[in-house]
Amino acid sequence: MELYEYTAHELHDILLRKEASAREIVESVFRRIDEVEPLVRAYITLTREEAFAAAGATDARIARGEEIGPLDGIPIALKDNLSTRGIKTTCASRILENYIPPYSATVVERLMSQGVVMLGKANMDEFAMGSSTENSGFFTTRNPWDLDRVPGGSSGGSAAAVSAGEAVLALGSDTGGSIRQPASFCGVVGLKPTYGCVSRYGLVAFASSLDQIGPITRDVTDCAILMNAIAGYDPRDSTSVNREYPDYTQYLIPDIKGLKIGVPKEYFGEGLAPDVREAIEQAMNRLQDMGAILVDVSLPHSEYALATYYLVATAEASSNLARYDGVRYGLRAKGAPDSVTMAKRTRKEGFGAEVKRRIMLGTYALSSGYYDAYYLKALKVRTLLIQDFERAFEACDVVLSPTSPTVAFRIGEKTKDPLSMYLSDIYTITANLAALPGISFPCGFGQDGLPVGLQLLGKHFDEPTLIRAAYAFETAWGPRSPKPPLQTGGRDRASIPAGSFSDD
Ligand code: GLN
């Protein structure tokens, strides 16, 4: 096995046993990047020099006999909407193509102070608006399981990098599923924390009341380790919650006896692809075999969730993106006779079609005369959705659903019809509207041997239960997802090795 194939916790043990150096680890990952990046295209920027310097610093600490933390020397990919001081942060937008932030996001600082090795900045949908990375202003990332398919989005570069062995860990951001859906499409683990759990300081804003940063990893143990590093109060983010944050690794317990798992009937209706349904139902049986109790719950306002999300998210985006005026950040259109024309031209040239669509939708929903009918109404429905979950959680500990109604779709399949793309977010957006934590982990395979993700949603700040349940499932049914084939046409189910869900 090559070093790039190990998880972070395995690499930590390798470093402790001095079986390899941090430099050898990062060398292995960059060899892998050189080999497969032309196929996958997960990164917008690679930070090779910084990575080798950081790995050297880890090795020096080890040589001096210092204790190293669990993430010291571990290579990570960062979504390109996380500000990195001195390193381009583009949000996959032409408008920020050459933008170099003067400061780093709190999560980035936290990771750096723990010796993490940053590999580069991962591709995404422009300003995190999308579900496939096809809205990137630069290029589309490909799914390592089938290069003709999307990796999901908007954190598609992060998920593809972890899946393809081009990063050991990654950070993504999730406004309406952007960590969980790509994790599901790429066969890896993704966690969207409770709103307020991870600082948003330095995360380029899309929809501020929904955005959260979270881990994308190859297993649940790494997810817990990365959560330990990023969760916590930050006075620089006014929505950061000042409370005790647990050691998430304490909850890596393979026991879910008596855990009450709510199954909302509204999430198993029309639109759910048969292959995904089958994989999820099998996983539900397994959870039951492990001692979990499945209970029927109802989230009666679910049918309004998508409309609510696309009003709230676009309204907030239209306001947040007003700052790109050609004066303060990035691109400035040349040759304009006055500042208003300059701002108009900059925005016209700098934003892609989907971003413009959202700004228009959001501006419309907030405009006088329509505010009450659209934005205010959406806020009221948001409250009803929150109450749906409060009621459901009276009967269960976690709520289960597919992460996405389908496996990864084909590149180009949904680009002509934005609504069909929006529909793929149906199961993930409610967690953001209700500020709840949600995890997606691989639970089986669907059509063409493509990975299927199972989503569990928890009560506010109950990441511990999500981690425990996901860990229990992973331990019982396949601790590591098999390597993606990195070819077109997916994978024949029969070729998936035993121990990876295909054996029953
Ligand atoms: N796909 C959703 C959207 O396009 C979610 C994006 C996200 O979570 N950043 O808005």
C-alpha cells in the first residue's frame, strides 16, 4: 500500500512508529496528484512548496523528540472559499481569479497551528452555488468513480481529492448539502456541523445563515479527529456558539443498541431512484440488525423546503455578493468612463451564469412589494420546518434519509435545467434551514457500482451521536471504501471487493 492511501489516523501511527517521515507522506500524495490530477482535476491551486515546508517542520518536531498531535504532518485539501493568507482564494470565480487574502480563516489558522500540511485549494461551484462543480468558473472536476460523472458539489474538488487519494483529508463548506452530497457521490464521509459549531470567519460568504465548514474524510475516525481541530468558539464570528465542545473521538464506539432512528416518509417518496432506495433500505436493515430501532416520523412541511431554501439562500447571496464591485476585491473591468459603469462591467464579466441567476432571484425576493410575499413567507416556512424537526426528535435520536435522490449524475446531464439541479438538494437543505448537524457516509452501491451515501441528521450539537452511529455502521459493514477505478463507465458491481457491502 502506498502512503497516500492511508487515513490520517493510520498515518499518525506511521509517523509515531517512524516508519515514514512527513516528507515521505507528502511526496507520496504529490506523486499521486501528478499521476491522476490530469484526469480528476480536483485542484485550482497546488501549494507544493508550502506543503513540503510544513512537512519538514513536522519532521523537525519529531526529530527533536517533541510530541506531535493527531493532525501534525497530515496532508489536507481546502475548498477554495476558505481564505488562506498569501495564497489565492478564488471561490472558483473569475471575479476573484487573482485575489490573495491578507488573512486566513480561523479554521485554516487552527489547522496550521496543529501542523497540518496544506496541499492546495480545491475546485468548487462558483461561490459554492451548485451541486456538481460544473458551475466552477474554471473547469469541472470529475468523479473518481466514473470520470464521465460529476463529483457532486459544491465541494466537489474536496470530495474528489479525498476519494482519488489526492488528499488524505479535506475541508468543505455546506450551505445546502455541499459537503454531504459530494461526499455521497464520491464514496467518502462528510459532516456538516451544527450552525455555530465551526467558525465562519474567513469563509467567503454565500448565505450567511446557512453556511457551515466541515470535514470530508475517508472514514469516520478521521472525521472525528478533524472535528476536534475545527470546532469551537471564535469571538471573530458573531454566530459562533460559546459552549463546551467535546472530544469527538470519544464517540467512536461501535454500539448503537437502542438508538432510535427516525425514518421520515416524506424523504422516501417520488423522485428517489430505485437503486438508491434499495441501498438505503439494505442499510436500514443492517442498522436494525445492529440493535437500532427504526421509528416512523413525519416532516410534513418538507415539500416546501426546496422553495424556502432557494429564496433564503438567494436573498442572502444577493446581499453578500454586492461587495464585488470592482473596487474592493479582485477583478476590475478596464476602460469604463465612470465608477457605476465599471462596477456593472466588472460584475458582468466576473460572475458566471448561475451566480447571476441567484443574484437576480435574491434581489427580486427582497425587493419592495415582493419582500412579504417571498422572503418573509420563506422565513415563516423556515420556522415550520424547524418545528417539524423538533417534533420528530421527540420520537427519535437521529433522522435517516438518503443523502441524494440519485447516484452521481453525468456531466452535462442537468446543466441546461437549473431546476433539475436544484431538485438534487432535496434531502440536504433542511439541515441547513434548521441549523442541524448532518453526516453522510458510504452505505452501499447503486447503479454502475457507484457509491450511495446515507445521511443522518441530529439534534443541535449532537454531532457525537452522528459520529457514533456512522462509526458503528462503518465498523460492521466495511471500514474503508474500496478504491475508485478512475476510469469512465463506472464499475461493474461484481468487481467490487468483498467486505465492501457487495457480499450480501
Ligand atoms: N446545491 C446547493 C446550492 O446550489 C447547495 C450549495 C451549498 O451547499 N453550498 O445552493
